[in-house]
Amino acid sequence: MVLAVAAPMRALLMLLALVMALAVRPARADFASYAVVLEDASLLIRGKVVHLYGIYIPDNRQFCQSTIRPPSCGNRAAVALDQKISKFVRCEPIVEYDDGSIGAQCWTNYSKFSTGEDLAAYLIFHGFAMAGPDAPFEYIALERLAAANGRGVWGFQADQVSNVPRRQGLFRHR
């Protein structure tokens, strides 16, 4: 009698284990490689376009950083990323979009002893990006700090100073 019940129970457990194994999606593997910063501040890594997950980059106007040679041009976030990324980038994929691009959390300057610096957090902290609705709490806190300190999109537009008429006699030497 016990053997008659044990065989169906064993089969049911095996079926349950098989269903659970098929239902669990394998975790996407982190990847690390050389990254090229594109004009819209996304990254090209191993032939795939990678968007930094959890952020929105509001300013798409062209900006050229002329303090370096050759000048680096793109939107402010792209120029900042281009200067920040000095070596390889490590990314953890989070979502794959319909166009085949990937949304990922990415870090630079990582090593065996350090996780590195989160690129999206870097952009938000300096006011080049805003936290998206699905952003981690850290991004929302960094956005509030950037806004409170008037950084980037939260500050004044310094690029248009040359278009403002000069006021005579403001800085007279005595």
C-alpha cells in the first residue's frame, strides 16, 4: 500500500520540479567590455546598444567640450560619460527593449576590490539626467541633491552667456 502511494507522489514531485525549472528564467550574465558613448548618451558595447537603466536624459542639445583636444561633442550627458569612462565598463542587464537594445546598470573603474562607480548615478548626481519612475531609491535621492544644489538641468544655463548684452560699467577698476 505504501509503495502504491509513493510512486505517484514521486512522479508528482518530479513533475513539479520540472515545471519550476522551466518557469524560472536564467539570470542574464553581467558583461564587461570596451564602451563607445553614442550621441544620445547610450553605450555601444560588443555591438549592442545599452541604455543606462532607470534614468531619463532631458537635454538633447549639442554641446562641445573644447577644453580637451580633439573636442568632444554630443549632449551634456554623452560628453560627461565620454570623459568619465576611461577603461572598460561592466553592465548588468535588466531589460531588453523591442528594438533589441538593452537597459542595464553599468559601472566604470571597477576592480576585484571595488564595484566601481555607477554611471547612471554619476549622471544624476551632476544633473545631466533625471531618475525615471522605475529607478532605484538611490537615484531619486541623488536627483533631489542635484536639484537642491542647482546642478546641471536644475541650475542656470551657462552656455547662453555670450548672447546676453553686456552691461557697461559693472566691473570698473578704481
